[in-house]
Amino acid sequence: MCVETDEGWELMSQEEMEELSGERIVLHNADCYETLKGLADNSIDAIITDPPYDINFMGKSWDKKSLITNVDFWKECLRVLKHGGHLLAFGHSRTSHRMVSAVEDAGFEIRDTIMWIYGSGFPKSHNVGNKDKDWEGWGSALKPAHEPIVLTRKPLEGTMVSNVRKWGVGALNIDATRIGHNEDFSKIKGRSVIINSGCPEGHSEESESFQKAKEKLQNLGRWTANVILDEEAGKELGEASRFFYCPKVNKKERNAGVSKNEHPTVKPIALMEYLIKLVTREGATVFDPFMGSGSTGMAAKTLHRNFIGCEKEKDYFEIAKARIENWE
């Protein structure tokens, strides 16, 4: 699969897009608003993106005055999506409501919200006790532990059945994204990926193996009111998993294809694959207007989708390009 840059990009119609069959990746080092204006009406199957959150994250200039509250920007996203096409956009716990309001005002239907839960968020709390000992242990913020992903859809043209027949989008691929037992979780890489709502099937809480796992996890600080198992303990107990818990990326995945990935908000490839499978079929075209370091493109490449990615920051664009090109 060839990775192209915007120098060779030409405006393609919806029919031409459909003929690509998952064989094209085009990356733009440009302002996403301008890239959107160059895309044809009804040419994109899905937009899956992690936009800036408007929280002045780490003082980064790209996280100030972003487009997430700009209704006209989301109207452009609506225009390029096929009828019934889905938009999935990550948000921040403090500012996602503003983004969702703008998306809805642009004409999208708000269908649902997916929660990405993780356990390794960067604490930003200031200890008030450093200034006043009477307030020792009191702070200014919770440790980040989740990000909402709004699931929205461009209105259908006619019925659900007629829309999916004509446009190839509009429904959710429920069967392909079910979370089942061990075989599903064997594909998900990372630490502490297995969560059970109770004791694993076939094991009582009094069993020796269960108690050993509990003691181990307590020592690691991973035990909660529910049973949280890491991969090793999960294999030992033969767990029955019920949730897709996807941790933040490890160093190996972060730097895949590059010597160093300095982007601060890299998304897990397994998570992006899950979202892509949820709303598109093989051969579809996925657009990410805020490509960052390229995780959406890497997932699209694995799943044989066409991908159009846009990243304004030159350094991040080069990282994304290298990661996508070298991803197997």
C-alpha cells in the first residue's frame, strides 16, 4: 500500500473513492479546514478523529482556539460524509460538551457516547498542603481516567436498509465489535487489559489460585472492588472477560516506525481499530482531520481501509508519515 502526500492529491468523486478498495493512503501536512474544502460531497465513509480539546494542554499552541466549537467546520465534515456516515470524535471531560453541541448544531445526529477508560492518566493536581499544612492531602484536580468519544451520524437518506444499500454506511457492525471471552482479549496488547465483573467463571473467591492472584494484584496496586487482572494472572485463572479495557500506548507502540514519537496524546492502535470496524466495511474511506502521530491511519492500513489524514504541525506530520509507512 502506497502512502502519498498532498502534493499528488487530486479531488476525487464518490465513485472514484469507492473504486479504491482499501488501496490508498493520502496524508496532508496542511490546515484540516482547507483539506476538507478539497474533498468532494458524500465521498467519505467515516470521520474518526482526536481533535484538540481546548484545555491549553501542556501549553501547546495547537490546543488553543481549536476548531471543535466551530459549527462551520463540522458542517464541512457533514458535507463530505456519505449519508449515514458516522463521525467519532474524542473529547475531554471538561470541554466535550461544547464540541458535541457544535457537532449537533452542524446537523449531525448524536447517537451515543463511548467511554475510553484507562488507568495511567497524568495527574495535574496541586497539593494545597504544600502551602498550608492544615490542608495536607487536598488537591486541585482528579487524575484523568477516561475520555468520551461521541458517536454521531449524518442523517440517513430514506430508511436504514435503503441507505446502507445505496451508500454502504449508516449501520453499526455489532457482530464484529462484540466483546466476548479469552479469544477476543488475546488480540489486545498492553498491561492490565482484563477486567471481570466478579470472580472468573469456574473459580470461587475462596480458591487458592484466585487468592494468589488477588494478593499479587493488591501488591501491584491494581486491585479494586471489582477484579482487575493483568495478562499473566488472567491466563493463570482462565478468566471470562466482559469489557474492552484498552490501556494507553506503551513505549514500543508509541515509537513504532520512528526513533522517538514526541506527540503527547498518542491513541492506542487497538482502540482505533475497534472504532473503524464499528462504523465501516473493508475498502471504505476513513478521514482523520487531526491525524496527530498517525494511529488512525495505522489502524486503517491494518484493516484495509483507504485513509486520508491531515496534520498541520510539520513535526507530527513527519512522525505520522513514518509510523504509517512502516506499520505492518
